[in-house]
Amino acid sequence: MKNSVQQGQNLSLSRATLMFPLALVLFEFSVYIGNDLIQPAMLAITKEFGVSSAWAPSSMSFYLLGGACVAGIMGPLSDQIGRKKVLLGGVAFFVITCLLILLTGNIESFLVLRFLQGFGLSVIASAGYAAIQETFEERDAIKVMALMANISLLAPLIGPVVGAALIDHVSWHWGFIGIAFLAFLSWFGLKAKMPNNQISIPKQPMSYIWDDYKKVFKNKTFLGLTLGMPMVAMPLMLWIALSPVMLVEELGLSSLQYGLAQFPVLGGLIVGNIVLIKLVDRLALGRTVLIGLPLMLLGTAIVVIGTIWREYFLYCVILGMTLVSFGEGISFSVLYRFALMSSEVSKGTVAAAVSVLLMMTFFVVIEIIRILYEYFHLWAYAISCFALIALWFTVPRGILKGIMQQRKANGEF
């Protein structure tokens, strides 16, 4: 299959061209708060359904699994019929599933709807992010992704506090109603402002799509970078999945205290993205990753220290995870760009491959750590976070340094 080619030149950042990313980030915010607002409510939801609180992290892992299962279809589909059609259809589907979950009466049907809602994650990555990378110049695309990350990070900052308030004063059902309303608004913004770029890919049988995926997954650079990305993102994902159990059940914090504890941790991610925007034009691309990952390793080491001296765990986990989130903020958007551009295959397919590997890894690791947490509690969380970051310093770091050296040899900054 021939590579996708846009008609026209990539755009530069301006107030007018930012309207599409802002419409996209409203949907991204809706999808993210669909996890971050609901996760704090999971202790109440499991109690309402009469099941153990050990089911709480499964709400997040099934959400991610839903995204992983359809990502492989969404990318090639957006190559064939256009990013805009796939994105608009995905937003509409997400709104419907958010409303349908109001009718659930047991944990099984609840998790099925969470799985279906997770399709929204795949639509963002396979169609939305691919469109951003195709629409803007390289460094502008990284800035846009970092800016979008900062806006979407309001979700994990606001979500826990709003989720706690919903549980204390009304019901978790109202959270899904609000999420559906925000996503519904984003549909209109995307319809009006998203470019409808024409992609020069002729209709091809499914065998050609399979051939493209084989090319992507045989690319060692792609695999190394993409499998390294969950190592970078996973500690914070585990924090979001397990912090309600750790902070409320284990440490006895109130729902409000739990919500407030998220501010320094997720604030670090926002600051990291702001720093990335400031530095991306000044440093060689990839340099921020080499700065961020040692900080992340230090952060996870502090979490382990807090687990040894349990009376200091709360302070250590907040400090350590703040360093982890800052390091992720200055690293992840660059790694995503390198992974997406590591293959010559059409970017919808490459973005879909990235999504499949990321979300499937997230699902598997969260479920494994959830089970380990039942037996080893805080130790399972702390050691897992440290091991994941330490693993990045093996093959993924070597691949990144190789890309940076090649860019330098080619005269690319």
C-alpha cells in the first residue's frame, strides 16, 4: 500500500489553526475524565453492586482494553474514509455508551459498558493524534500535543475532587451524564473546525492492511520505542488506578483528602508539559527524554523508600510521583512523535499500532499489579513502578540515542 499523502502543506501554529486541537482536546478531556472522575467513585460503586473493592482497578483496565481491541481497525479505517468521519462517529458512540451505563445493575454489565466506552481512547489516538501529526510541522505538532496534554490533564486534577463530591452529595450516575454532555459539545466543534484532509490511499482489500501491520511490527525501532512508552507512562497509570485503594482504604484519607493529594502529582505533569513547550525549540529533539527519565527513576526510588519507612509513605509517594509525572511530561510527547515517524507506513495504521501496544500493555500490567496488590499491598505498587522505569534504560534508551545521533548526522536539530 502506498503511504498516505496529504494535499497541501503542514500548517503553522496560529489562533485559527488551534481551533481544531481545542475541539479535539475537549473530547480528549471527556474521555480522560471518564476515567479520572469515575475511578474515585469505584469504592462506592463496588459497594453498591455488592462486590469486593479489589474490582475497583478493573474499571480502568477494561476501559483501556476497549481502546486496545478496536485500535487496529480504527487506524486503517481512518486512512480509508478519512480521520474526520472516524472521529465524529467515535464521539457519537462514546456519548451513547456513557448514557447506557446509567442502566447497569451489576459489576459485569458495568465493566462491559466501560469496555465499550474505551473505544473513545482508540478514536483519539488513531484518528485524532494522527491528524495532529499530519496537520502541523514537526516541532509545532509536539507543542500542540503538549498543550493538549496540559488541558486534558485538568481531568485527573478535577476528576477526583468532583468524583468525591458526587459520592458524598448525589450519585456516580451524574458523572456519566456530565461526561456525555462534554463529549456531545466536542462533536459540534470537531465537525466545524477539523480539517477534512484528503488522503491519497486507494481502496484496498484487507490483505493490504495486514501487510502494512506486518511492516510496522517488523520495524525494530518502532517496537523498541513503542514498548518503551508504557514503561514511561505506566507508573502514573498505576497511581490513578490504585491510589483510591492506597490512600483511602490503606492510609485512611477522606475522599476530599484523596482528591487534594492528586494536585501535586498531576500538577507535576502539567509543569513538565509546559517546560517541554519552552525547551523543544532550544534543545536537540530527544534531549528532554534523557533528562526526564533519570528524574522518574529517582521518583520511583523515593516511593520505595516510603514503603520501607511506612510512617513517611504518604509524603514519599506524593513527592516521588510528582517527580515521575514531571519526567513523563517532558518525555512522552517526544517519544510518541519518534514512534509514529519510525515507520513509512500510513500514519493512521502506525498510530493504531501504537495504541494497540500501549493500551494492551496497560490492561495487562494493571490487572497483574491489581492481583499482586491483594497480596503485597504497597510493596507491589512501589517495586512495580521502580522496575518499569528501570527497564526503560535498557533497549529503549539505546534506540532513542541512536535516533538522536542519526538526526545529528543528517543535520536535523
